[in-house]
Amino acid sequence: MAQSIGPGLRKHWRKLITLPAGRQLFSRLLGRFVPYTGQLGATVAVLEPGHCVVRLKERRKLRNHLHSVHAMALANLGEMATGLALMNSLPENTRGILRRFEIEYLKKARGVLTAACGCDIPADNHECELEIRCDIRDSAGDVVSVVTAHWLIGPEQDS
């Protein structure tokens, strides 16, 4: 499992959100810690305990042969939103890892996409699996994909 990052996320978000380009700075900083996710180029719009909204603007490097956002870019966006909503709400000395992931593709994804996710806030760090849902919508508000992520959380362990 990954090391607990919740306290660091909250600290950096609170500090950077006060700046004019704080959301973009936070998103770039997140990309430095999670390089694969950083390549997506998404921007965290809202980050609260148990809630996250991430936006992704369609661009050429994210497109498939059907001229829409590639399926794996949508999956990455959903994983990012569920992970941030959960990790930002974890109690001290808690870690989490994605255990299972499902995504349903409902229509071609084009334009600005918004991944919104809410989850219950764990009361403690006992080991359990949490199922977190995320809807990804296009600029018309239509759901283009539904993500269900299964996150395993538990107490931090010494390396």
C-alpha cells in the first residue's frame, strides 16, 4: 500500500488555493508526485474531505481514432478523482491502494470533462475496502463514463 498522503494533500491544497493560479499549481505539484497522472493534464477544481472535482480539457494527445477522449484517459481521470476524494479524507497513519477498478463508457467524451466524486470519510484506519463511484460528465452535463473504484485502506506499516 502507499504511504499516507492525506495530511500533505490537505496542507498543500489549503496553501495553494489562496493563490491566483492555485488550482493549476496544485495540479502540477500532484503530477510531480504521481507522474503518470500528471501526464493527463487535469486540473483539480474542488478538493474537500470526501469530495473531489477534477476537470480535463480535451486535446489532441488524449484523443483516440474516433476523435474523442481515449478510454484510458477517462479511466485515469476517474481514478484520480476517486483517489483524491479518499486520500484527502484519510485519518492520520492511514494508507490506501486501488484494489479493483471498473468503468462503464456511455458515450463519446468530448470537450471539457468533469469528474465528480464523493465518498464517506473513514472514522479510523482499520483495514477495509471502500467502493467509490465517480461520474464523468461532458460540458452539456451528460454522463460519458461511470467509474467504480475499490480502495483498500489500512494502518501504515513500517517499510
